[in-house]
Amino acid sequence: MLTMNNITKVFRTDLVQTYALREFNLNVGEGEFVAVTGPSGSGKTTFLNIAGLLETFDGGSYSLDGEDVSHLNDKARSRFRNEKIGFIFQSFNLIPDLNLFDNVDVPLRYRGFNSSERKRRIEQSLEMVGLANRMKHLPSQLSGGQQQRVAIARALAGEPRFLLADEPTGNLDTKMAHSVMDLLKDINEKGTTIVMVTHDPSLAKQAKRNIYVRDGRVSELHEVAAFAEEESQTTAKASNG
Amino acid sequence: MFSYYLRLAMLSIKRNPILSSLMVAAIALGIGACMTTITVNYIMSADPIPSKSDKLFYVQLDSWDPNNSADADEYSLPSQVTWTEATNLMRAKKAVRQSAMASSGAVIEPPGQDAKPYNASIRLAFTDFFPMFEVPFLYGAPWSHEQDQAREQVVVLSQETNDKIFGGENSVGNSLTIGGNVFTVVGVLKQWEPMPKFYDVTTGAFNEPEELYMPFLLKEELELPNGGNTNCWKTPDGEGFKAFLQSECINFQMWVELPDENAEAAYLDFLNSYAAEQKAMGRFQRPINNRLSDVMEWMEDQEVVADDARIMLWLSFMFLLVCLLNTIGLLLSKFTGKAAEIGLRRAVGASKGDLFMQHLVETGCIGLAGGLAGLGLAYLGLIGIGTLYGDFAKNMTSMDLTMVAVALGLALLSSIAAGLYPTWRACNIAPAGQLKSQ
């Protein structure tokens, strides 16, 4: 489903070059729910951006859904994102002027569906996240958890094969975070492949597989407990230092 | 997608009402200034008789001072003709239609005891004047060729004059005392206001047409006073009106209608032969130099579009450019503020082309709003010019549908041009950088 071989991503300035990803290798199979964890600055978000075709990379190869996407032009990448990838962001990224219906409609507009098909998909995906009765509300009239549900509905409306979530519960309280995680698990149960970046070990634990990223590389797969311990040590060092 | 983009544009404009209003105001100011000057130039340079402007020719003959040309240029010609040339050319009748003409004035004594006499402007012309210049009649018809030759006291009234004196009724056949002589009304014109007043620009290309029209030869018969410009390169031989008419003073215009190039060439040959004859008689001592100018050539020659109007036009375009530069800055600011939304749209599948179109539609909407507001400002500007310059500018200060279309087109084009760079910048916002930062 997703295969990255020796992916390298370098950020260059006049004085330094920083490797965000270095010989990054990863395989994600169809229907998996993978949590990507790792310390800040380890390259998790860069990985997610490359996986979502939002950023290009400097070396290696990447194939998604059986297609080599390493050298697609901008238009083809846009089309690929629109048809096969759904995004969920930490800060929801809803458009404040548009009501829920229109927010969910955004990716469908670029898909070229007619209005009745768009309406069907919007209603269905808002139904799935439990917000079908609030279609005409603006994002500002919803709680954080509800906003993230709208973002999930938007990601699902195009029926993507692949869902990328970047800290999807990062802006939510524990109760709402669990509710969103339950929703993601349901979606995964229905067959959508999910890759989620998170700092939260308790959320990572709920994924089917955990991947630990450090210094731009996929480290060995960690047990959740070991990862949690490492995270707490890092935090302790930071507070002592 | 266009309707979707239109909806997004409206939402975006509403989201930043102050910024949007500033952009509309900047475009409106530029368009308003431009349209004011374009309208004035457009009216000044319009073809006043498009159906036959290439068939009507103004006649110039070099009967001027042997030692000095009529103007600074060695080959410049007098802008009018003498009475001798006017009457000789009319007698020759070498064109399909022809009319010598002059402006004059006299006191009208309206019938009825309460009506007060007043000074009226007169156009002295031959009967061909009316069909040649497609002058429309409300009542009656032009006088005849015979009445021209017989110097009959007949008159054609402008509609305004007929309204004033006869209350707008059909006055054909009525008598009217003009300059102490009794005239018979043979026709009343429909509203006729050629712009510019091409048939006689010497009295002002944007003046009102005359109030009365009467046979040209009555000038001599009734010793009607000169109107317009009179120029002489030598003093008349003798005193009095007859001496003036026989002098080398120019005060008359001569127009001919020539259907094609052959007729034009033949008429020019005739003029050259005429000049040679006059030379043999001791006149026309300068090298033979005669000219036929069609209507638009004559307007150009007489610089109907004044140089300062052209300069104002360029200045207003510069002003529009400054306004557009401001608009570019404002658009940049507006689109930068939308970076997160642009990043999101890119992430969910919008191509650069989609975003380019979306923002171009938004820019176009702002441009159209600016164009409409600019039309209002141009209207006020034209009223201002009319107020400032009085009657002279009154006829130059109205906008027709073409000008409205030009204003909107100019606003749309210039705003889109201004929007290209900000739109291009917006499309190239890296989505990954925006999605985390919201």
C-alpha cells in the first residue's frame, strides 16, 4: 500500500543542511492502522508530508497504492491527494466562513462530482461522525472535538484508501481524544488504511502497529511501554537540564 | 466551478470588508480618473458622421501671402476660403454636392407682442448642406437650388428655435422677421447636434449648432455680419462690405461630397486648374498647393483633440497604474492572510490552476466593483468638467454605453493584471508549511 525505500529529505540553508529524513524505509500494508511516534524534531511530520505528497524528497523512492509517485508533477500529485488520500490535522484546518456542509464539500469540488453525488457523500460522512444534524453550523459554533469530527468527515467524504492523521487529538481533551480515536478505529475497521503521527503513547497503543522515528530514520519497532518510558526520560532530562 | 469560485470570492470579500473596500476604492479612483479623460477624448475624437466621413471633403486653397505661409509650416494652408473662391467653386459645381458656408448672426423678432427680440446665430449655406451632412428634418424640407440662386429670404429653424418661437408647432410657411427682413420658414430640423461640430471647427469644435439656416448668397444681399474667424493677409482694396467680399480675407468654409477616389482626384485636378487660372490673373502667387481633407483628416489637422486633453489622458493612465500598484500590495496582503486556507485546499486536492482561477475570479469581482464605483466617479468628474468649463464642455461630458462597457472592461482587465502576481504567489504557497501553523 505504502512503500518508502531510502527516502532522504534535506532542508538546506546557505550555511547548513539538515537531514529531516535519512534512508527512511517503511512498508504499510492495506488496512493497517500504524502509529508513528518519536521525539520532537525526529522527522515524523516530514514523513507524513512526504507520504501525503505535500512535500517532495531528495532521494529514494516512494510508491503508493502500487504507483511510483516519486516523480509526479504538481497536477498529478494534486489529483492523487484528492482521490486516494485523506488528511486529518491537529488544528482541524476548517475554513471558518464555510458551514460544515461546505467544509466537507471542499475536496469533492476538486473531484468533479455532480451536486447530488456531493450531497450524498457529505451527508453520509457527516452522518458517520455524528454531525448530520449540524450541517448548517459554522465551525466556530462547535467544540474542538466536534470540529475534528468535521475534519474527519471531510477526509472521508472522498472515500480515500489512505488516511493520514497528524496529531489528530493534539488539541483535544482526554475525553474528546478518546472519542476521536474510537472513530478512527471504526474507520480502520471498515478497511481504510491509517497512518497517524502522535506524541501520546496511550493513543499509539490503540493502533495496530507502532513505528518509532528518531533522527530521520525508522528505528526498531518499540513496544508501547518502552516508548513511554523513553518519552518520560526525555522529559525528565529536559526539566533537569 | 465558476459559480463556486464566485461564491468563495463573495465570502472572501465579506471576510475582509475594510481591505476589500480599500481595493475597490483604489481601482474606482483610477478608473474614475481614466474614464473621465477617456470620455472627453472619445467625444472629441469621435467620427461625427461615420456613414460618409470618408466622402466629405474640406477644401483648402493656398491664396495666401506670397511672402508668408498661412501658418508656421511653409506648406500650411489657410483654414478657410475667400468669398471669391467660395462663390467661384459653387458656380463650378464640380462635385456631387457642395456647399460654401459661413456663420453669422442677426436679431430675431418673434411674432406676438410679448415676445422679446433676441440675437440668433445663423449658418449661411447652400441647400446641399442638408443632404450632404444628413441633417434630419422635423417639418418641411431644405430650400431649393433655385431659391439659393434667387437669394430668396427663406429660413430653416433648429428644433429649439422652433420650440421657442412657434411653441414646437409645424411652422413651415410662417413668416419670421430676422435682422429686419421678413423670411419664410421652409423647414424645421429635428434635434441635430454633431459632435464635434465638424462642418465648422473654426468657431469651436464643440459649440452648439446654429439656430437658423439660410441661403449663403444672402450674406451679400443683406450684408450679414461676419461670424467666426476672419483673417486677412492684406487689407481690402477699398471700404465697405463689397470691398470685404472681394478681398483676400478668409471667412468661409467649403465642403464637397465626392463618392470615390476618382472623383476626389478629379476634384483636386479641378482645384489645381482653378488655382492656375487665378495665378494667371495675378492672384495665388504662392506655389500651387491645394488640399482635400476628409472629415477625420480635417479633425486631425485642426487638432480637435487638444494636446492638453491627450496629456491628461496619459496622466490619468499613470494614476490608474499607481492605483493598481496599491491594489497589488493590498491583494498580496489579503492573499497572504489566506495562506492556511490555500494550504488546506492544496492538501485536499486543489491544483495550482484551480487556486489560480479561484483567486483570479475574486480579483475580477473586486475589479468589477471598482469599475462600477469608478463609473460613478467618472460621472461626477464629467459633471465637474461641465460645471468648470460651462457650455463649451457641456457636450463633451456624457457617457454612452460604449464608454460604460470600456470602463467595466478596463476595470476588469486592469484588476486582473494587478491580481496576477498576488494570485501566482498564493498558488505557490507550500501547503505543508501552512497546515501546522493554523
